[in-house]
Amino acid sequence: MIVIADTSPLNYLILIGEAEVLHGLYGRVLIPQAVLEELRHPNAPAVVSVWIQRRPAWLEVGHTTVIADAGLRGLGPGECEAILLAQEHRPEVLLLIYEQKGRREAERRQIRTTGILGVLNDAATRGLIELSTAIRRLAETNFRASPRLLEALLEQDGKSKRRDSSP
């Protein structure tokens, strides 16, 4: 499976110190050139700028042909290129994307998606992170999610841990 990341999921994972879970979960991750440029933008948080300057070998830049596409109107350059790159790798692709409009467009194109919370949940299930700690750190950023969704994830994680520790 090929995993392609848009800017926001990677940005938030870097901000909370959990970008390495991508390597642990997927091995390698592709980003399009526009995502690389967005992560290098002068207004990007300093920790993101430093991380992307020293990007790990598992984070590769994939290239795609940008075409005029009405379905991508209103999306940022990173989202557009990530969706186009994912479309080129269908059906064996997973697109990491945060913005709702981008997710809807990817799903309309039959591209499987997940977001930051999906990544963190999968990482916690595999024992790569402590979900409650990651969500607490995420809450310290400008990330927004439904409190009900966060509570449900933490409750499910707690049940899973209790089940795993039962004799």
C-alpha cells in the first residue's frame, strides 16, 4: 500500500512529536512537491521547518502532473497535488488528509482516506504511542475535533487496554 500525506496531518504530527508513527505504521510516506513547499513556508512553525529540513529517508517526494480539475477548485495546492498523486496510485493507496472538503473530494474519487485521529488511533492500537498523551498534545495546537469524538476514541482505547491486560 502506498501512503500519501497532505500538509495538515504531517504538520500536526510533527507539532506533537509523533511524526515517526508514520514510519512505524506505513514504512514510507509520499508527499507531493506542494506539500513539501507548504511545510517549508516561512510562516510554518519553527519545529516543522527544522523537521522538514532534516526530513527522514522514509518521507519521499512524489511528483504528479497538476491539471485543471473542477473538483479540486477551492482546495489548497497541497491538497490538490496529494489527491492527484493518490489518484495515480489507486486502488492501493491511503491518503492522509484533514480538511473536510478535500476528504469529500478524495472519497468521491474512490481514494481511501484517514486523518490525524485515525493515524493516532492505529498507532495506539499497535502500541506505538499513548493515545491520551497524543490527544492532549494535539489539543495544545490549533487542531479542532468534536469533543464527543475525542472522548469516544479515548474510551475505546481504554477498553482495548483493559481487555489486553485481562488474564
